[in-house]
Amino acid sequence: MRNFILGILTLSLSVSLNAQSITAKLIDKENGSPIAYATIKTGMHTGVISNEEGVFTLNTNNRETTTITISCMGYQTIQLDTEAIKSNNGIIYLEAAVNQLETVYLSNKRPSVDSIMARVRRLVPTNYNIDLNNYKLFYRRTEHVDFEHLDFEIEKASHVSSKNLDLANKEFTQLSNDIISSNIVHFTDLTGHLHTLNRDTSKLEVGKVTKLLDHKSDFSLETVEEKAKSLVLKYLDTTKTYKVKTGIFKVEDSMSIKEEELKSDKPTTYQVNDLKYSTFGLVKKATFTQSSFLNTLIDPKRYEYTLEDINYNNDELVYIIRFKPRRAKSKLTGTMVVNQSDFAITRVDYTYYKSRHGSKFNLRLILGVKYVENLSEGTYIFEKQEDNTYQPKYIKRIKGSYFYVNRDFKLIENSAQKNKIGFSFKIEGDNRSKEEFLLTGFNNEDLESFKTIDQKKEVPFLQLNAFDKSAWENEAIIEPLEEMKRFGREE
């Protein structure tokens, strides 16, 4: 009952009234819905963004943070002091900016969408730049795996009794049930500085990394393999080597399965290059470089455009342009927001067009394997910097896929007896990953400064079994969703 009450209090979020931070929620005054991805500025180029549930947290440890500015497309920009937020119990209402739009947009001539997009493309080199930049950032990765079917079975074993064979298969059945019934989700949070030389070269200085993971429910494909191997150990002579025909184990001419190899310590560090690949990859996709993801969306040979609306955002008139595929190979649809003054794209939202998908291969009948990238969606929001370039303020990128593997494999003992053990393995499900990037500070960099940065090979991470907000106290982060806040709590 105590935990239930705590859950209700959390879900009815209002405000954290401690001395260090304020948590608040943005609400549409007309319909009461939460307002996602609004910009909350604490300074000219500092601040946070509201999450998908309209929630944000501000660090108030800095006494200079007394007034904030909140802006979001289609809403009136407002200024509030932190005391006013507290007095309203952390609920902030925003009003539509329709009346403002009527007074600003006086022309009765609807602009040509082709003309708008031509100017967008022409001004890309002026509006965006990735060379010699220093991005202070917060990054979050959320990974889900949902197994629909997971079946292991030892079909035959020439040196194992039928009784032990039944026991082994019962253990495999229990393992399968445990995995399918588990809520398999991992969270990784990171702060740091990403230094870019150009679109191909960067360095990452990591500030802090946390990993939120319940090891009891850690059923990644690698972990499933390890658990399966552990069960195999009960029925194999670990002093011998085995030939592997096919299957989930790595295919080699011969292999050994030693118990000590399966008892390796859990990793406590991240490879910095892996973290850099994730963060730099998002920034690179967002800067309209020649081969970047967003650059393909402004290619008139790939996509066609429709002027959907004219709106108002942060004291500026903007065009809302819808895009959809012109060619069969183009796969996305969505909207982009273009400033009237400088024709910079300040926001992009996208998803797959109709029934289109990403990579796919289906060898289900031949090799028992099928894979389909069936989910791709995201949001890119840009903010103008002191050097007059637009840099990504917030990025959300979601990828998902369906997988199916149905294979038989056999281990053959390298001995005169050539004892054999045969397995069947079937796995089917979906995985989904969400990456989020928040720009918390930005400045240009010179070449000499870039050269002096020494990127570490690996960094330790803080392992968490339940969400702990104090781990990020005094940091500008993306407010976690309720799913993450509830993680690790006893039901």
C-alpha cells in the first residue's frame, strides 16, 4: 500500500520544492494536454527542454537563475520567475499564439513551397556548421526488448540419460518463461563535451555516465547465450573441445566451453569510442552535411513538399512544410518548420511513410532467419547560437525491428567417442531503442584547442538498480519519463 501511494504521488506530479531544483509541467490552457519539447531558457544559450510528458526540471542552485523564458511553436512565449512556478504548484499553462499570428502575417499572397525549399537549400552552408564546435551535452539511450517466442530444446544427446535430458529441457523452459515475462529495458545517461573538427572527426570528453539496469532481468541476446551455455555445462565435459555445426554459438572449427569463461565479471566501464559514435552520430545527422540523414529530406529528387500552415514561433513567423516520398526508395514522411527571416529549418518530425520500412531480409524457409526494420521516427529541434548558426538543441531518434531465428545446431566432442548433443533454438520478438540528445552549452573552438584534447579509451559508469534523481543533481538533463522513474521499484 505504501508503494502504491508513492506511485500515485509521483504520477500526480506537481513540483519539487527542495533547495536545489524545481520540477514543473507545461499544460495547454485550452485542452489540458501536456506540451512536449518546449524550450525553457535560463540564459541566452542555456536551459532545458520539456520531455514527452511536458515535464522539465531546473537547477536552482545557481542564484542567478531566477527568471526563465518558455517558448514553443504555436504558443505565446512567456517569462516567469521561479517563485511563481512554486506558487502554482509546478503547473504552467501556455496559451495559443493565434492572435499574434493574425497581427504579424499581413500578406494575402501564399508563398510558393518550391521557392521556400530552394532558399532553404541555398542557405544551408550559412545556417549550419559542424566544423570546430564544442557541444556540451546530455545523452540518454533507452533500449527495450520484447520476446514473443523463445524456445530451447535439447533434442538428443548420445551420452546423456533421458532423465537428465528431461531435467535440462525443463530448465530451458523455465529460462524461456522468465525471459518472456520480464520487462527488459536498459537506460544509459551521459554528460560530456563533444568536440568536432569536421563532419568526419571528433573527440568526446565524458563527464559522467550512469547505467540503469536490473541484472535479474538482463536478457540481451548476449546474456541469453551465456545463460544457455551455463545450462550446457551440466551435460558436457568442459575439459574437451567441441566442433560446432551451426547455431547461436560462434561458429569455429573447434571450441572449448570452460566454466571459468562464463564467470567473467560484469563490465564496469564504457569504451569512449562507442559513446562518441552514438553522440557524434546524432549531431552529424542533424547538421545537413552532404551525406547526412536530414540532407536527404531537402532533396527535391527524393521528396515532394506541401505548405501546410503558417504559424508563429518564438516571436518569428514560420512555415510548416509537409514532405512525403517522391520515389519508391525514399521512405519517410513528416513536417519541417522553416523560419521566414533566414530560411533555416528549426524543427523536423518524421516517421515511416505508410507501409514502408528499412532494411529487411527474409530467409525464414532457407536459414530460419528473418529481420525487418519496422520503426523509424524522430524529432530534431534547432536553436540559433551566438555565431548565427543553428545547432541541434534537442534530438530524439527511435529505431525498432522485428527478428526471428529458428535454427538447429550440434556440438560434437573432439574425442574418440565423438559424443554429440543436438539443440533446437527458436527466438522471435521486437527490439526498440530511443536516443535523446540535449544541447546544454555551445561555443566555437580553434584548431589548437582541438588538438590538445586527449580522449580517454574508457570511462567508468555508475551502476543503478533503480532510478535515483540525486545522481544527476545540479546537472541540466532531460527529465525522465514515468517509465524510468518507476524502474526498480517494488510493486
